[in-house]
Amino acid sequence: MSTHPTPQKSDLVRIAVITGSTRPNRRSRLVAEWAQAKAAAVLGDRADVTVVDIADFALPLLDEPVAAAVGEYTHEHTKRWAHTIGEFDGFVFVTPEYNHSMPAALKNAIDFLYAEWNDKAAGFVSYGLDGGVRAVEALRLTLAEVKIACVRSGVGLSLSADFDLDNITEPGTVSPGPRADAVFDRMIDEVLAWSTALRPLRIGARP
């Protein structure tokens, strides 16, 4: 029998699985739901894992009059997005690869905020013809500037090997192989460990 008390939800590390695409007929939501279910199974009662779909926020092309680092958000859509992201300790970004980079909608969503990203950790699940690896490399550069610590391990899903597709124009179903499953387990453990380790910095930054 464990001698450790069951964590209260408010004490749990909170991890958001963020969809990286808003395109109609996208695969991003399907992959995010797979990642959320797998993360919840791996982490159990050590963390609370939630899908955050950027499509639900209907963010326009960045329209704040001052830079996000100033912290003076004026629009309600920005404040809603900031409140949501501010609630989390770590992230798993689910991104396809568009023209050797991340989708514009994901870059735009990141650019809206600054402090809400700071001193948190992130892992990646990417997908595409080549596993989406170039999207992740671009994403790592962007996240470094908003002070997110990116873990080393990342899952790259191949459209030919990790999805069941009858038609390339349709989303299909996510069916990763054993290697992707093993890498995901390692990645999500790293996200939890780093999110926990960075928590004192986030608490110290509060007014």
C-alpha cells in the first residue's frame, strides 16, 4: 500500500495538449486526442492532461497594439487565450508540417502571449510525410524566445506508417507503431519532470 497521499487536482501538474492546426478536415485534433489519452494513461494521477484546441479560440491574425512581452492585452480573445494558457505547467504541441515549418495558426497563437508561456516545459508530437520534424525544429526556436524549455524527446508520426489512410485527403485514423509509443512514453515523462522542476520559478515570478 502506498504511503503517499493522493494528490489534489489543484496540486497536480497540468499539461495542455495543444492542437497546431485550424485547417478544416485536419488531423491535428485526432492526433491531440490520441496524445491526451496516452499521456493520461502513462502519467495516471501524477498530472492532469487536457486538450486545448486553438481552433476553439478563433484568434485573428495578431491584432494587439503592443508587444506581448509588455503584458498589456486589450482584446477579449487575447485575455481568454492568456487565461487558458496561464493555467498550465507544461505543454505537448501537436503540429503538422506545412512547407517545412509549423502552421501559421500555431505561430500566431504563440505570438499573442509571453508571460503565460514563461518557465514551462514542452514536448512535441509532429506528423507529416517525413514525420513533421522540420516543423518541430522551427517550433523549438520560437518557444525558446518565450522561455519554454523544450524536452529532447519528440514523437514524429509518418503519414505512411502511423496512420490508417484510405484517402490522403481525409484525416484517417491514428495508429502509431511500437516505436512511436515508446518514444511518447519517454517524452511525456520528460515533460512532467521538467514542468515540476520549473515550478519554483513560476511561483517566484508571481506578484
